[in-house]
Amino acid sequence: MRLDTEREIGSAGQILILNGAPRSGKSSIAKVVLDSFPGLWVNLGVDAQMATISEQHRPGIGLRPGGEHPEKEAVVQQLYAALHETIAAHSRLGINVVVDVGYHQAYSRPLHILDDCARRLAGLPVLFIGVHCALTTIMARRAASPSNGTINYLQGSADDPVPEPVQRWQMAVHEHGPYDLDVDTTDKTPEDCAREILTLLAKDRPQPSFFERRLSLIQT
């Protein structure tokens, strides 16, 4: 499928950050962006980064909510900082970036990951997009694809159809305030969601954006 709407891209590349729980559909939307949006796009994010680090440091930035592994949280901070710098570098070179991640704040201590993102991407065109999906659909996707090739997804059972860590993801990943755009993959295809994003890109972006609001708060 090709999305035909064109828009002017300035000297800095557009950044789209897709935020949601594992199996919510972020990667599928990112693929549509890569394959059909006008201009050059690069995909960065949790799966791509996880494939580049050793098993002892996994899941890296994919560390789930709950503060269960405080010994890994310093690495999470480092890897997110590196990701944010990489996103910024691509954008400053005029390359558009679609990022699939699962930002949350439920660590054993405050890591201020979103604040770090706001600082490092300051002045660049960023849209923060919430990718939502019903738990029943997420569990069905986990069952249909138990692994992403790097890690195995926690499965439900007859006695525990939605494991508590999966419920934690669903609650923690969207706790930080309103997005620039929300999409829901429960009943919509990745192409449908990508069209909603492209429609927003064809308009004036939200003022102030999520990260502009965030930056303003941490600078006061």
C-alpha cells in the first residue's frame, strides 16, 4: 500500500515516536511508514537496539515496568541517552526517523527518561504518538508470535490469562500525559493508523507538542 499525501519536509528530518506496550502494533506501523511515507525514513527503537546488545544486558530499554531489576537500570539510562542522541543526529542530517519504544516511569527509582528525550530532541520536529491496543488482542498476538527473534513474550494460561507483568505494561506505558496523537490497533490495521499519522503531518503540528510541554516543565 502507498500513502500518496505529500508534505514539505524542512531541513531537519521529522521524528515520529510510537509509544506503546509490547505487541501493541508499533513495529507494524513503523514498517508502513518506512515503505510508504514520502522521503527517506529510518526505523530506530527497542527491537533494533536489543538486537545489538549482549544477552546479559537485555532487554535493555525494553525493561518492563515494576522495578524488578534495579541492577539493569543504569544501562537503561545509558541506552536511552544513546538512542535519543542517535535520533537527533539523523534528524539534524535531514533524515526522517520513526521510533518504536515503550516509555514508562515505573522503575525502582526515577530515571527521567522522557525528560532526557525532551532535552536531547529540543528544537527538532517531534510527534509523540500513543499506540493503544486492547489486552485481549495483545494476548492473542503474544500467543500467535511468542518471540520477536531476540526475546520470548510472556504468555497467558487458563489459570492466568493476562499475567500481571503484561497488565503493568498496559497501565504504565501511557501514564505520562496526553500525546500529540493517539491510534488504536485493536480494530484498525497498521495502514489505517499510518494514514492518521500522515493526516496529522499534512497539517500544522500541535502547538505546543508533547515534548515542548515537557521541556517547558523541566526548565521552570
